[in-house]
Amino acid sequence: MLSYLAAALPAEVGAAARLLALQCALRATASGQLRLPTGLLRAMRMDQQSSLWRELEQTGWLIRLPTSTPPASHCGIAAQLLDAAVLGQAPGRQHRAHAADGALRMTSCSALRSLPVSDQLGGLALAAHLSPGNIQGVIEADQIGRLCAAAPGALADTLDRLVAARAVDWWSYDPGAEDITWALGPALVKQYANALTG
């Protein structure tokens, strides 16, 4: 889903809006409707950020729906995805809901919580691109840059901050293949294992 969103959303859509789009895509019904409760938005630290919703609306990716129970602040946000193709990018609703929960737990863990949102998205993207049971991976530098909405030239800083937070153990860049190789750090290994078994 991260790869799909990296291609489907315009490059100017920021990391926070991409994290919100990920939760929306994974929590939507088969018809593309969703409701994110206030508690979930608070856990994502996005309960007071209507600008993120506007950002996704301006791209034509979703539209907010009126909430049926006032006050809206207690109901959360209801929306309709306008990108019908997004629902075909992942397995069934139950698997998508499980992935949404895993993504939320990963980005809310203590190692990532205090980092900038693009770093949180980067840590999530690295974990999502590991083969099951492995904690080391390889990905094209351009691809991981698009996934975490890192500005050109900022990817190395993002990866360095992930190492400093112990979310990534180490990383290296192969200029010939233009690949990033990394190992998940101790702060994310447990979260990653829980996501696989949860």
C-alpha cells in the first residue's frame, strides 16, 4: 500500500498526509468509505490537523463526509475515497485492518514517536519492505525516498536519524546499484515481530 500511495499521490503531498492516507486506505470499506474515530486520530497525533485532510482533498484522493452525530469532534472523521484503485491494492478488509493497526503501532512506538513524520514514515517503509522473518533489506534509494516523502538529498539525514533513534541499526548506499541496504534496529525489531505474529 505504501508503494501504491507513493505512486498515486502527487510528490508535494507531505509525509503526515501520506501516513493519514495509509490509515484511510487500509481502514476503508469495500466501497471506499471510512470513519476514523477521534481516539485513533489522537493516537496518530492528527486529531487537530484538518490541513492534512484538506491536502488529500485538494489532490482529489478523498472527500470528507458530514458526520451524522454531533458534535463531530467526538465522532472523528468520515470520508469517502475517490481513488477506486486503492481498494484493489491490498488483500481483504480484515488483512487491511490488521495492517493499519500494525502501521499505527510501528509509528507510535517510542523509537519513532519523537522523530519528524517523514522519519516515522521512513521507518515504517523500511519495516514494510522486509521479507518476513528478516531484519535486513535492500531497496532502491529513489523508491524509499518517494515512500517516506523525503526531499531530494534529505534521505541520508532521515536514515541517520533512524539510526540515532535505534530504529535502524545501520544503513549503506551502493552508488552502482543506487540501493539502500539496512538492518532494522533493536527499537523496531520487537514491533516488527509483533506485527508479523499479531
